[in-house]
Amino acid sequence: MLNGSCLCGAVAFTVEGPLRDVTSCHCSQCRKMTGHYWAATGTAIAAVTFSRQEGLKWYRSSDAAERGFCGQCGGTLFWKPVAQGRMAISMGSFDQPTGLTTTHHIFVADKGDYYDITDGVPQLDGDL
């Protein structure tokens, strides 16, 4: 079980059940939403319960997915593909320790030109 929240606490949640290892996404949407690249884990939507969600807002960023964020502090929290029963959760929203490890970088063909990826983790031009 892991707990997480946004910066101001208007969105707080608990995840019970398995989480996949961390994937870092370098696509242009993730970079624009977060200000850099996005590191996230994933789980079934049913594994997430909210203790606070009055700040939770959803933005339909494409035909395929929507992004959850806090409407009060602006914290990036979730990415949810339409009608798939799963969601990605921002690693920065979790209380420490998480026990998770970054295993992939995706959409590196879209990464910003101002940084290099040098951690030795596999890099994919597209999705997993």
C-alpha cells in the first residue's frame, strides 16, 4: 500500500495492489503537462481509493486519454487511457519510500533538446 497526494493536499489517495515499475515518458504532451518529462507507475483504477478529491480535475488531452491534476495547486497526478480500467500515477505524488525502480524511457524521439538520458535504462522511440 502506498499513499500519495498533490502539493496542497486537495487530492489524496491510497493505492492497494500491484504497481508496475516506473516508466519515464518524454512525449511532448507529458513534457508540456509537467514542465519536463514524466515518471509514472501504473495500476488498475480499482486499486486506487481517494481520501480527498475535491481538487481533482480531468483534462481530455487526446481521443485516447485524459490527465488528472489538482485544480488548486496544479499538481500533475494521473494519466488514464479511455475505457481501459487502468491508470498511470505520477511518482512525485507518492510518499516515500516507494520501492519502485525506473525500467524504461519512452518516446525519447520527442525528448527535449536540453537534456541527455544517461542512466543506462532502456530507451524506446515510442511506447512499450
